[in-house]
Amino acid sequence: MTVSYERRGPVAVVTMNRPEYRNAQNSAMTYALDEAFSRAVDDAEVSVIVLAGAGDHFSAGHDIGSPGRDVDQSFERRAVLWWDHVGRTGGDLRYAREMEVYLGMCRRWREIPKPMIAMVQGACVAGGLMLAWVCDLVVAAEDAFFADPVVRMGIPGVEYFAHPWVLGPRAAKEVLFTGDRFSAARAYEWGMVSRVVPRAELEEETFRLAGRISAMPQFGLALAKRAVNQSEDLMGLRAGMDSVFGLHHFAHAHNAEVGADALAGMDARAMKEASG
């Protein structure tokens, strides 16, 4: 089971459950997350959703090398009305898949009408950032670390390109230009993280915050969330994300044309070593 679901009173807890692979996100996990989030939305007793990662890490990002990698499979649930990637070739295949599984799903989750809190420990890297960024609040353990190292592949950031909005332009450039990890404390300084607590207090603090939020009127929370999201979109988030998604796929195509593959020959081990 790649994702587990439980209710704690008015709080739904959705937990990524591939700890042996640092919760690397394959398609099976993506669609299991979508099913769990849908279940929470449809449950009138749920007011807040907490997204967690089992084990030592929140998420090491996209699965680019585990035995459970499933890029050649398709799933019934859809986020966008675009053709299935299976059976396609070249840029058509990759664009269709990433439009659905990465950008499409993340946008779908950002619009969930209930507050979402990411409870982050350990690694939150590349595609892991996308999972945290679709949440409304991020509570991080002091041992949490963050990075988007995909410029090492010649790619200008992960598919859900929210960097300038969640980090600010200067910090976004530093994170992308260096590929370096940054700490929970630094993420808090930049405004990306809501609270930083000792690892032993992470769950307690997250659920204390979720409890306070759950006491608010559910419809009021939904409208407040929509108001902030619409304001972000008016500040260019959605349009900016669309434009950078095109650059992202131009980079994949360039890599495939001049090198061994669309990832510039990088695998999970190489990315981890390069990031320190």
C-alpha cells in the first residue's frame, strides 16, 4: 500500500508509505494520493487534511530508479483532459505524462477546498517540494532539508514551478542556481515553512495546528483558501507555471537530442551524491 489513510476526529491523515525508497513518488503513489484526498474532501466530517511521509523522510521526489518505477503504466483517474502517454513516443510521451501526473495532479490538489498541512521531516527534495507546496501550510522538523537540484540535469526546476511565489525571486534563483540543500530554518526565513519544531514534537505541533483550524467554519475555510489561491494566480502563478512547463520540456528534449537520455544521464544515486 503506497498511501495510507486514517481519520483523527476532524483531521484526515494521508501518509506516503514507501519509506524504503524515501517515499519517492511513482505513479501508483500519485493516484493513491489523489484517491485519498478525494476521500477526505467527500467526508463532511473532515475539516483539515495532513499530508505525511512514513519513515525518516517526507519525500525524495520523483521515482527515477526504484524497482517500483512505473512510467510505462497509465491509471484510470485523470487530472487533465489530454491523451494518455502510453503508446506515444518522444516528447509527446513525456509531455502527456508529466502534464497529467505532475502538473495536473498538483494543480488539482492545490484546489482542494479544505486546508492541507504538510508534516515534513528529513528529505523534501525536487518532486517532494511539489507535494509540500500544494499544501496550505508546512510544519517542518528541525532535521528537514529541502532542495531542487534538477538544474544539474539542465532542467529549470521541477514541473510544478511555484519557486518565485513560495520562496521569492532571489531565494528561488539561489536554490535553482546552486542545487544545494537548504534547512528548515532557512525555509522558515524565506517564508516557505510555517513552523519549525524539534523532530520529537513534529506530530504534536502539526495536529495542534490542525485542531485549531478545524474549529473554524468549513465553508469559511474553503472560501478563504480560494481567496488566497486566486490572489496568487492574479500575481501570475498559474501563467508563470505554464510558461516554465514549456521550458522544462524543451530541456528534456535538448537532453535527449544531445545526450544519452532526457535526464542527462542522471539517476537517483547521482542526484543524491551531487546534492551532498
